[in-house]
Amino acid sequence: MKKILYLLPLVFFLGCQKKQQDIPHGTSTHYSQTISSLNSNGPFSFTSIDINPNPVQKGNVAKVTANATGKNLSFKWSTPHGDIFGTGSTVYYSDSCIGTYQITCTVSDGTNSVTITVNITIVD
């Protein structure tokens, strides 16, 4: 019986891990350059990502917004852990495991692209 009790925390811990191939990864692990430029689509800027709330309670949802301006923008969101719901400049993130994880967004206007990665903390 004691052996089972010792293994129980290990099973719980392993249950919160996701395989790397489950969710696509972004191209950056840190803040990347912020770009402001002018091209045929007009001005383009991607300056930051807002997360509200942060930290977020496990099982709840945080609103994640990319602060970008320009025309014909595309947004690619990724995370190595948890789930991202939605598309566009605002998505929602949820996770059932306590810890600090990364969310990456790449914004492109068809000519330029910028990748920013931020941390989100999941609490009990």
C-alpha cells in the first residue's frame, strides 16, 4: 500500500505533461524585436501581448490579446502546454496544471512578421 501512495504524486505530475508534438511551437522563446514598418499594406506594428488575468486559476480562462496594428494581419498562436481557443488578435488560454508556461504569437502583414513570447502562470 505504501508503494502505491508514493507513486500517486508521480502519476499526477505525469498526467499534466503534454508531448511536444501535441501543440505547435512558436519560433521564439523570448521577446523578439518589435517592428514598425511601411510597405504596400501600410504601417505595421506588433508591440506586446496582454494577458488578463495573469495569474489565472487552473481550469479557468485567460484572455490573451496581441497588440498589433496594420492591414491584412494574420495571427499564429502556439503554446507547448495548455490549450488556446480562438483565432485572430484575441484568443483564450486554459490549463489544468499549475505552473508557468509560454504563449507565443507571430503576427504577419504578408511582408513582415514579428514573434513575441510571454509567460502565463497557472495557480490553484
